[in-house]
Amino acid sequence: MSADSVSSPADDLSASLRHMLAPAARVGLLMRNCVNLTVALVVLADPGSQAQPRGEWLMGVVFAWSLYRVLSQSRRPVFLAIDYLLVLAVCVAIPVLVSGPHFYSSNTAPQAIAGTAVVSFAVSVAPTVSLPMTMGIAALYAWGSAQILGWSHLAPVTALYYFALQWITAALVRFTLLRIATTVDRTRAARAAAELNQHVGDAVRDYEREQLALLHDTAASTLLIIGQGGRLPTDRLTAQACRDLTLLAESPWQAPPPRLELVAALRDCAAHMSTPVRFEGRACLWLDGENAKAVIAASRETMTNVDRHAEASEVVVTVTEHTVVIADDGIGFDPLSPRTGRGVTHSIIKRMSRAGGAAVITSAPGDGTVTELSWARASSDPTVMLPADPDRFIERARARYGLALIAYALANLAFSVPHAAMGVGHHLLNVTLGVVAAGSALTAVPAIRGRRDRPAWLAGFALLAVTVIQPLLLDPERLGGYAHWAQGAIGWCLLPLLLELSTRRGAIILIGYWAAGAVVQFASYPTAATLVNIGLGSASILGVQLFALVFNGLMRDAAAAAQVEVNAHKRIALRELVERALRAEYQRRYAQLVDNVVPLLQALAEGAVVDEHLQARARVQARKMRALFDQAATFEHPFMQAVRRLVDEAETRHVGVTVDLAGEIPELPPAEIDALLRPVAQLIAHTSESARIVISCSIQDVLVSVVCPGLTWLPDLSGDPLVNIDTVATDEMVWLLVRRMSSLEGADSHALAG
């Protein structure tokens, strides 16, 4: 794979963010054109349409174009521009689409198309673009209305004010969606970066295993030959041992340096000073052994020089994450003047340089001396961080969305209810119904904030009652107009109560409420004009409310997608943390092994006589090397970890244990691992010579076979219902077979005398 073909997480973030914007743009496109399609169809199908022929021709164009847009769903900018131009044309054509000076008091085609366009453009494009578009729609809508009413009579045209409210609400929805999309994309990019790091780590570990396999073919082979009594010419044996020592020195894994607590060591150095010492900065700092030793030695030399030459009244030692600064208020010196001693140059500066660090000494006569010691940062693998859970942020964003819907519903009620109550009868009852609707919407606040204090069905029942009762208070000819405020407001009050439901269920309930209001409206005033009003309202009011539910579904889907990414990232991160810990353990074991092997090889390289004692040591180390190398590929498996502990315990009693593995170990729960190895440990605990463990695996079964030569009696072994135990005892050995089978129900034990 070429470098050009690998994208960075930042590139993935940008691309993924653009991809996440696609649903919002598609929803805006469908919202706009579905409403336009429905409105145009209602106008063209209305036998009593107020539209003039030119207006009907325009509606025909809108119908055809909207149908094409719904079918093609193309998001090309030129098509978006045509959508906008058609909306502007409808605004300009208000005089040929409506009639009468009170056209603004009820649902009309221009109002439905223009209002929906404001919302759809605000969610589809950036605010810097949608705001000028909204201002253009409002300006031409005002121009078209002025052709009927005159410029001085535009104040009652409430649609002009609604455009501002609709744009603000829709722009906030878009902002929320973008924030959620960015969060999801960052989560996805973090998971991709973790996968990349995992692949790199796997490649490094594979390389290390190849190098260790090379050592197996060299050093282990040399020791095995010696341990088995093989006879090699002395010069050849010496050359082979020298070669093995060179390979061990070049090994990719070295012993991990011991870690030392630096501040405690510096305090110990300061305790021997006669000059008062004050410590600042870190109270505790652990460093790897090599760095710590160099810093401690250089600090000790610095403190000694202060005591001997500085004539200081105080020394201040400041320890930070990467430096130690030792400052005194003594007589100081000229760093450029020749110095006869070796302490500063060799014991401080060069010592730190040899350790990969640096020492900077700043001084002047009469100004004291400051010595700053810094060390090389230990090379380490990239930090593995468990991913932050974005679910809380997304839930907060969804909560803000729900609260914004409530705010919009309350603003809608605050604007429409007083206006209706002042123009019709039943003033007090209208206000009461408005308060009930507002209170019902507010009952959604606890659920939106994560609490379930009140059942939503009570508020839903109250809203249904308002939907039915409010139109019954009006004169039939006022139905569908601004006096009929429940038609447009109840759906917005209901929406916050539906956010926890699936989009499908929420849409069914919302449509049901709209249908209930429409039935009451038509039953009260069964005319063609009522049907037209219901059709236009379905497009401009119900349609937008349904798309508000769709946006909530998008946020819910984003939360689910983010959680999937987080779970995948957590699995990767936890696996990497475990593998690093196991790699460190393997490294430690390897280092211990090398510490024992090197003296043997050095003795052979120097021509030592191969006696029985040397042969025994070689056999032990060869067996240990073989066991370690054989386990390299399965070192991280919990079963093999348990086997290693068992082998280590036997080795402390000088019992040699060899382990052979055939097949791939399946996933085993801790209880089954314990059941398989408990009798093995009990048997090996009673042998004093050697043991051989053979582990055979298939997809479902794990079989552990143990042979203990020299053990002539069978100890008591504890059974377990998860395994089957078979034993054979002869005069020369004991053989144990422990089998794990998925269909096993009990344990059997058989002892056969040989």
C-alpha cells in the first residue's frame, strides 16, 4: 500500500463529516418538495380555487419540478438554485394565487410553500447562505402581499414574523445536527486511529517473534547440543558461543530498566549537606533506572560542589516532569574561566550527556549558580487511551433539541392564542385551552432531562381534548384560519412528548392527532374549501412536524452509531492494553532467561570445559528457552498465562516442565481454565523429577495430557463437573488426561494399575 493511499484520521474526519451532512440535506430536499408537490396538487384539484390561470400554470410548474426532485433527489447546487427561484416566483405571484384582503388569515399555497422553504433551506445549507435566502423570501412575500394590501397594511401578515422564528429554530436544529455529526465522526476517526495503531503494534510484535525465533535456532540449539552431551570441536563451540552472544546483544528486546523514585533519592542526597535545602515542584517522580541513576549522580555532585565552594545560605531543588533544577544563592563563578577540577565537566555535564540527557549550568560571580538537569524521555509505545463516551454529549444535544421544540411550541401559543382570543368569542376558554396546551408541552421536560416523573399519556389526552374542543368554539367560517390556533399549535406541543418513541410510532400518533382535528373541522364545516384548507395544512404544518420527528430519529441513529464506534474502540484499546502488559511480562521473562544464558555462553566462548554440571545447566536453560519461544504466539491467552504460572512454580522446585501446544486455543471462561488446570497442578506438585504437558485443541474441545516420569503413585485429584479426568498409574510414571467437552455433564475418574 502506498503512502498516498493511507488517509489520516483528520482526513477521515472531514470526509465523514461531509457524509453525515447528507441525511440533513436529503431531509430538507424531501421536506421542501413533498410539501410543494402536495400544495400544488391541492390547488390544481380545487374546483373553487382562487388562483388565476397564470397562478395555476405556476402551480403546474411547481408540481412537475417537485415531482422530479422527489424522484431524483439530486443535491446538485443548480437544482437547489431552481428550488429557490420557484419559491421566490410563488411569493411574487401571491396576487394571482389568492384573493381577498384577508388571505393571510388562513392557510394559503404561498404561505405553505414559503414557510416550508425557509425551514428546509435552513437545515440544508449553512446559515451564511440560508439567512440571505430567508431574507429574500420574506422580502418578496412582503412585496406580493403588498400588491393586495398595500405596504402600509402588512403588519397583520403574521407569516412575515413566522419566517424569522422558523429560520432561527431550523438553524439551531442544523447546528445541533452538525455538533452530533462531528462527535460521531471524531469517535469513528479515533476508532480508525486505534485500529491503525493496533496493526502497527501487531507488526512490531510479529517482527520481534521472528527475531526470537532466530535466537531459538542459535542459542537454544547450542545449549541443547551441550545439554544432550553432543561433542563439538572446542574452536567450533567457542565460535558458535561467540556468535550467540552477539545475537543476544542485538536482540530487539532488552531487560526493562528498574524504576526509581527520584525525589526520595534527591532528598537522601540533600540529607548529607550542611547547606539548608528546600524542595519545590513534584513530590514524587518515577524514572527508569538509567535516567534516574544519571540524574541522582549529577545532582549529588552538584550539591557537593555547593557545599564545598558556593558559600550559599540556601539551595532550592525544583523537580518537574522532565527536569531537576538546583539553584543556590552563593558566590557563583564565571563559567568561561578555566577550571582545574573534573567535577563539573565530567561528573555533571558529560555524565548527563552519556545518559542521553543534558546539563546546563548558569552562573556569574556574586549571583549564585543554577544547574538544570534534563533527561531523555523514555521511548514508549503510543499511549493507549480508553475512548470518551460521546453518548452523554449526544443525549445533551437531543435534550436541547427537545427543549427547543418546547420553546417553539410555547412561542407559537404565545403568539397565536392571544391573537385568536381577541378576535373571537370564548376569550377565557381559549386562554384556558392555551394554558392546558402549554402545560402539556412542559410535562415533557422531565423526560427530556432523563427523568420519568409524570406519565406522558395524561398530557397527550389533554392535548387531544384541546384539539377537539378548540375548533368547536369557532364560527364555521373561521375554521382553518388564525382563530383556529389548535390546528397549527397542538402538533408542536405534542412533538416533545413523542421524542422517546420510534420515528414510526411518533409519526402515527402525530398523524392521528392531526386527523382528529381535521375530522372535527370538516364535520363542523363540510365544504370543499375546508378540504383545501386541511390539505394545505397537512402539507405546511403536519409535514414540517413530521420532518421534525425525522430529525430526532437522525440524532438517535447518530447516538447508536457513536456507541457502536465507542464499543469497538474500547475493545481495541483494552486488547492493546492487555497485549502491552503481556508483552512487558514476556520481555521480563526473556530478560531473566538471557541473564542466565549469557554466563553459560561466555564460559563456552572462553573455552570452558564441558562437564556434567555445565551440561545440566545447559539442559535447564535450553528447556526454558524452548518453552518461552513455543509460547510466544499464544502468550496473551489466559489459559497459557495460567499454564506459565504452573510451570514457574514447578521450576522453583527444580522440576523441569515442557509444554507442547497443538491447535488454536478457543475462548475459555475462567471457571473452565481453573477446572482444566487444577488437577494438572495437583499432579505436578507431587512430582520431583520432570513433567511433560501436551495441550491439544479443537474448536470445541481442549485436552490436557500430563506425563510425570518417576511418579509411581496417584495423588488425590479434585474433580469438576466441567471436565472429564482419566488417569493411568504404572510402576514408572503417572499419566493424566483432562478433557473439556461442551456436552459434558459430570466428571469421571479412572485409575488403572499397570
